[in-house]
Amino acid sequence: MDQKLMDFFNSLDRSFFIDNEFKNYAHLDRALPIGYEQTISQPSLVLKMTRQLDLDNNCRVLEIGTGSGYQTAFLAEFSKKVYTIERIKKLAENARKKLEQLGYKNICYKVSDGSEGWPEYAPYDRIIVTAAAETIPEELVNQLAIGGIMIIPVGPQNSQELKLITRGLDGRINSK
């Protein structure tokens, strides 16, 4: 999948997901404001997180923090089904329009606080959290399938660490 991921990464126009004066900076490898005190992640981080999820076309993915929809496009491209939650209604609506324009039909959208996940569709093969949490939310870990992978930035605002959480075949949770 790595070559397909790199090809997609190089072909997806990040500026398509930015609707403000920062659109001209979309080519830079840095987070950019998208309004509502939110940002679009830097491309290298989106690529890293997507790689670590080890997606395949059988994966059911839960995304916490739709934001601009940029990361969601990667998930939809390489997964069977994406369940994405965004707490800011306007961002969710804008992302949905853009992802539908790109032709994605394998995404379910929800406007809500994502810290509790989306239990009615659990368990998920993969979970990605795009905004930092102080601690790893137990509600999300509980929605991770056997053999599942979750990636989440954890820690205080200026000192976050990207954590990789897995649920082994024995059901035990591991964190790196």
C-alpha cells in the first residue's frame, strides 16, 4: 500500500480543503488555520498517521475530528467505511461537501463531541483522533476491535506525543 499511499498523497490537492487566506500556503508542510480555532494538519503528519493505521479495503475506521476533511479523504481512499465525527457543524458541512465532490460514498458523518466515539457502529478496525487529548479516552479504546489500531496525540497542548494503541488477538490493549 505504501506506493499507492504516496501516489495519493502526491496527487491530493491540500488547497482544495482550505477556504481562507491560507489557501496559498497549502503547499507548506505545516498546520494552517481553517477557522473556528481549528487547523488542517501538516501533510507529513497526515501521511505518518495514515501509514501507522495500516489501512486496507476491509477496514472500518472511526475518525474523531473531521476538520477540513483532508485526513478523511485518505481514510476513505484506503478503507471500506469511515465514520467521522466533527463537533463544529460548519466545518462538518464544508468537509462533507468537499468529500462528496471528490466522489466518496463510503463515509458516514456525525456532528457531535467525539470523545465518546460512535458506539452504535463499534467495534472499529481503526480509530484515528486528530486533536490531542490529555489522556487516552477509555470510551474510544472500548470501541477498538480485536486486532485493531488506534492513533491519537496525547498530552498537554505544547507537548504532545503520538500514541499507537493496539488491541491484540487476546483482547489486551498495548500502547507505544
